[in-house]
Amino acid sequence: MENRRLISFGRSSYVISLPQLWIKKHKLEKGANIAIEELNEGLLIFPQELEKKQINNEIIIRTENKPIDTIRREIASAYIRGFNTFIITGNDVKDKAGEISAFIQYLMALEIVEQTSNKIVAKDFLNIKEVSLENFVRKIDVSLRSMFQDVKNQDISVLKHTIKRDEDINRLTFLIQRAIKLGLKEPSVAKQINETPETLLQYWRLVSHLERIGDDLKEIAGIIVSKKIPPKLQKSAETFLSEIEQQYVMIVRAYYEKDEKIALEATTMKESIMEKGNKLLEKSKDPSFVLLVDRMKHLAFNVNHFARIVYI
């Protein structure tokens, strides 16, 4: 960090000098417009041209001798890190093209613009100005509430759609993380989506917790679909899940209303919920039921931990 001396300029203004390396990096000259934004106790200074600048960077992903899961992870990683041109290339692309194309289409605003036997090129068409992190979070919340209802009903045909809802949450999570990464890297992007570094980091924590809750609900749905839970025990599991759901709704309300008191009150439910989960495990040693309750306890832990987003 450099220290600069504040200089009086005229009767009502003050100036500071800017580092020469920074001036050269952004190719600025005398008369260039500089944007200034107040952030808490500091100022954010950046060339005004950055607001119009299109971040354009590409990544090449090789496919030879890689399982499809590894290729997916590399594409997802590049997507979140803000790359907007993806060149997937290799002699075996033609054999993996279907799975690669499906994953690219799974990622929001990413489209294939060129495809040959050994190369797939995809570009990002996201308009960052249309991104609203708050709206995306609310969409995830709506999906999670629907998943809670589906799992409580324990209808096998409905639960198969519940598992699909988790995929929608993952897609939104990828998009939110991408926007956050871009915002932290480029101040102009953060400004365009009306966020600050502090709020971006808070959103990162938030969606990470919500994604884990979605993963738990998906796993619970999968257990109910694949395992035969005795009818009498199904009712006990439904009652237990309802209490976890009640805590979740309470914490989300605290988040929306920015009410630390409600969040702290919700955390007092933890001991009671965990105790009921332990009693359920003592009630039956049925392997499928034990697996189900264990996963519900894991869900309860993640829901309770979610409250810390509000009061910390």
C-alpha cells in the first residue's frame, strides 16, 4: 500500500497524485475522466472507461486423457472465474461432444458458437447489468421451500422432480458466484450490479450455505426414492423435517428483514431439533430410516449454521 499526501487546491478542493504505473497500465492521459465512488470509510477510484469496457478473456481446455467429470469441473471453474470464451479442444472431443455440450447448455448465458470434430467454442452472453443477486437468492429460496414441501409429502413421482430442483439451484449458484468473482476483480462490474466488495463476500457466504441445504434436501429425496422406509417411520421423519423447515423459514425471514434478534432466536431451536433427531435414531434401527435421519440431522446443522450469515 502506498501513502500519498493530501494537497490543498484552491479554497475548497484537495488533490492527491496517482501512481505513474497505474496511469500507464490504464493508458490514461491528461484530461482523462476518473470515476470515484465512496465505499464505507474509503474511496474507489477507477478509469471511467472501465464502465464501458467489455472484459474479454478466453481459456483453452484440453480434453485428452481426462474423464468427463474433470472436463466439467474445468469448465465450471473457468465459468465462475469470469472467462467468457471457452475453447474445448482435443482429438477425443467428438466422443465426448454430447456430454460437453449438455453441460455448457446447463450453465446460464453460455452458448456454443462453433463446433467441429476436435473443438467446441462457447461464449458467454451474460449482460452483467441485468444481474440482481438479491433476485437470484430469492429464486433459490423459492426452490428450497418447494423442496421441503416435496420431501415432506414423500410422493415418489414428485421427489424425482425435487432432485431436478437442486440442479436449478446449482445453476443459479454458478451464475451468482460468477457475478461475484467479476465484481471483486473489476470495480466497474460491482458498480453496475450495485454491490460493494463487502456485500459481494456476504452473498458468496449466503449462496454457499443455501447450496448445501439444497444438496441435503436432494440427498434426502434420493434416500426416500431408493429405500423403503416403513410407513410408521415416514410420519416421524415428516414431523422432524417440519421442525427443520420451520427454523429455515425463520432464518430466511431474519435475513430478508435484516433482524439479528430473529436469527439469534432461531438458533435456540438447534438443541431441541438435534435431540429429537437422536431420539428418532433410538426409536428404530431400520438401516434406511437411520440413513434418512442422519441426513436430516446434517440438514439441520446446515440450516442452523445459515443463521450466522445474519448475525455475524
